[in-house]
Amino acid sequence: MKTYHFIGIKGTGMSALAHILHDSGEKVRGSDIDKYFFTEDALIEKNIEILPFSADNITGKDIIIAGNAFSDQHIEIKKAKEMNVEFYKYHEFLGELAKQNRSVGVTGSHGKTSTTGLLAHVLEESMPISYLIGDGTGSGHEESKYFVFEACEYKRHFLEYYPDYAIMTNIDFDHPDYFKDVDDVFDAFQEMAFQVKKGIIACGDDEYLHKLETRVPIVYYGLSDTNDFQAQNIEETEAGTKFDVFVRNTYFDTFLIPMYGNHHILNALSVIAFCHYEKISSDVMKNLATFGGVKRRFQERNFGSQVIIDDYAHHPIEVTATIDSVRKKYPEKEVIAIFQPHTYTRTAMFLDDFATSLKEADQVYLCDIFSSAREESGDLTVQDLIDKVPNSHFIDIESVSELAQYKDAVLIFMGAGDIQKYQVAYEGKKSE
């Protein structure tokens, strides 16, 4: 049995990796800040120790895995380097882990967490697998048939991976603090495509994925009839979305997913295409109908006469998709968007696009921009976005009670920062 120490164990990817190693029989502990983060509950349930950051945590006896958010100047990383212990950054260790299994890397500018969760759910219902999802969820199994993992493109970290298969959901310009433009993003995905060993499942409705050169077979899925796997006869029901799947223009089967919106259909198609390619039965694919979702992706609950949704959407494409899902699931309800812009660089780059996507809601409330330690704010403030969005208002912790005026409405709390604190404050204030 090996022992591991995780620097930044509460991170979504890091906590998921900790679960995998723990479930596989290894001894795991980690360190992080004292502030509560939603991933720690599952770690505590497994008695995985979480310590405060301290150089004393580095004893020389553990294999060290450090989160990508931490620089070499971090007190624990400095100590580990000085002691010359076995050391990995998160993406480096994940690359090593992927080599030990039949691996499926799920990547894309949007939708990779939901798609990873969807594929893991479908496979896990019928066979032993290991998986790492970017919502902090992970599971290890010593007799895994597959290792399904989320492969993030940020800073080209996914180039540490050489998966057997890759699912690619889309290519879009994001992370403007690192990528120069969409062509730079495409170049990263092109390099990743050359590292895949057996096959690629790609969304054929995405113009950039169609430009990929590959050394392995590539299968396309989507809504247009040029795809190898196509969804037709889409029907929204009370139980979710039902659709027929055609494989190379021949009817294959009918599927139900408990979600709404074309992006969810595309995610499901990618899973169906992968399973079909691997000759996994249609009965296994039908597990799509029981998917419960992933953390921070369209998580909903009833609150009085309102429906409250927590969602990670932080890019204009994702904001549009989330509001579209709400419109399709709750066509009769007023839609109220509470949005926290994530990083100044992203907000500045997509200011007009955010305004366009948010206009799809009936009322919009905007929080202060959640800043990153790696950037400067410049002159940009959330008021610049408010000025571009009709029916938009500034909101903070003290004014969240204003949301109580919307009866029989859907409140969507969206963002990748700490948007949850506004939801918590609202529910606490309203229930007083």
C-alpha cells in the first residue's frame, strides 16, 4: 500500500483523484485552506484526513500530488522539492493513472463535466469502472473495465494524457487569460487528438472539431444528418427529453434522458456513440434515463413557490444553454438569472456575449465579479455589464431578499466562483 499527500485536496479534480486512490486501497490524506468547500463532505465520510497547510505535513514518507492552482512557492511544495520526494502536479499524476487502464478522456470547452458524469453513470450500472469527474466525484475499482476521466484543456494540461479514447464535445474560445484566440484553442485540441490511441468520438455539429486531423478513427455525433450518430424526432416530456437515434441514417433505438436542452441531447449522443463503438449493448445505454446529474450542474430544489437552480455556467454559451434548459422544463414560469461573472479577463473578453445570453432571462441580477489571483481588474466593474443588460440589477448579500418578490418563478444562481453564498444568504434571509 502506498501513501499519498494531496496539496489542495478540496479542489474538484484533486478530491476526485483522492477518492480513486482511496477506493483502490491506498492511504490518502491532504491539506487545504480552512474555508468550507462542498467537496470536503465526501472526503470526511471516507475518513480522509484534511489538514491545514503546513510545511510539517511533508514528512518524506508520502508521494506528493499538488493541485495545479499552487505555485512552486507554496510552503508544502517548496518543502517537498527540498526533500526530493516523489512529486506530481495533478495533471501529471492523472496522466500516469490513465496509462494503467483502458482510458476514456472527456474533453471540450463546454460540457465535459456533465458528459464525464453521464458516461460514468451509464457504464457503472453494468460493469466495474473507475472515474474522475470535475465536480469532485471520483471512484476507484481494482478490476476496472474502463477509466473515465475529465480532461481539461486549460494551460494545455490535457497534453499529459494519452487516452485510448477521447470524447470531444466542442471547441470554443475560453480561458482568455491563457489562450490567445479560438485558433490557439484548436491547436491544443489538434495536438491532443494526435495523442489518442484508439478512437475519437466528436461532435460533428462543431465546425472546429470537423477540421481535426486524426491518426485514429473518428466518429461524429450531432443533430445534423451528416453525422454518424444523429438524434431525430426530439420530444420534450414530463419525464425529460425523448429522441430517436439513427446510426449512419438507419434507425437504431429510442432513448430518454431526464434533462432538457439540445446540449444534453448532444452529451447523451456522445455516450451512445462511444458505447456503440465499443459494442456495449443498447440495454446498458438505456441507463441514460436514470442519470441524476453532477454537482453544480443544474442542481435544483423547490423553495416555497420558487424553484432554485445552482449551475456552474460561467461562459456565454453555457449561460444560454442553462436558461434554454429552464425555459424547456418550466415553460410557464418566470426566469430570474442571478449571475456572478468569473474573472475580469473572461468578463472583459465576452462582455457583449454575456449581455446577449443574459437577455434570455426575464429579470437579471448581477453580483460583483469573482476575481482570480492571477489577474488585474483594470477599470472593469460589474456595472459595465449591468449597463448592457435590460432589466438587470446589482445584487449583494445584503439585498438578496429582493428575490422573494418573484412568485412561482425559477431562480438560477450561475457562476464558477462563490455564487453559492448568495443562494445560502437568500434562503436564510427568506426563511427568517
